Amino acid sequence: MAFLIYIGAAAAEIAGCSAFWAWLRLDRSALLVLPGLASLCLFAWLLTLIDATNAGRAYAAYGGIYIASSLLWLWLVEGARPDRWDVAGAAICLCGAALILWGPRS
């Protein structure tokens, strides 16, 4: 379940940040900020659903998911295909996220 929450959080964060990017960098309407803010609030709420004793650990594990999701956004939304270095970097980050989430704790 944590993986699905992280995917939803990543989509919400990337969409929210993209709204600001479109407004400030692409000269789109400032009205894009409103759904962008709602999306960022959804992102923050979703991360509170992660079953972790420490928020920092939940956020650290999320980082790997965010990186992979950002590259997927790059490809599907922005039309730029990630290169092998992007894919290798994301794979390393996902391995790190898995260690953070499921590593043995004493």
C-alpha cells in the first residue's frame, strides 16, 4: 500500500510544481497556481498516510519514488525520453528507497 501512496504523492507533487513552473517559466495563467496549490496539499496529506514511526524516514524513502516519477513525467508529459543515465540513477534511488523502507531495524 505504501508504494501506491508514494506514487499518488509523487503525481500530486509533480503536478503542483508543474503548475507553478507553467505560470512562472512558461508565461501561462496565474490561475494555474490554484489547482497547483490544491495538488501540493494533496501531496502533503498523502505522505501522512505512510505507516512509518518517523516522518523523516517516510520522506527519505519517498525521494526515490519522486525521482523515478519525475522521469516518467519527463517522458509522458514533456515528451523528452529519459536516457540511460536517467534510468540508472532512478534505479539506484529506488534501491535506496527500498532499503530505507524495508531494511531491518533493531
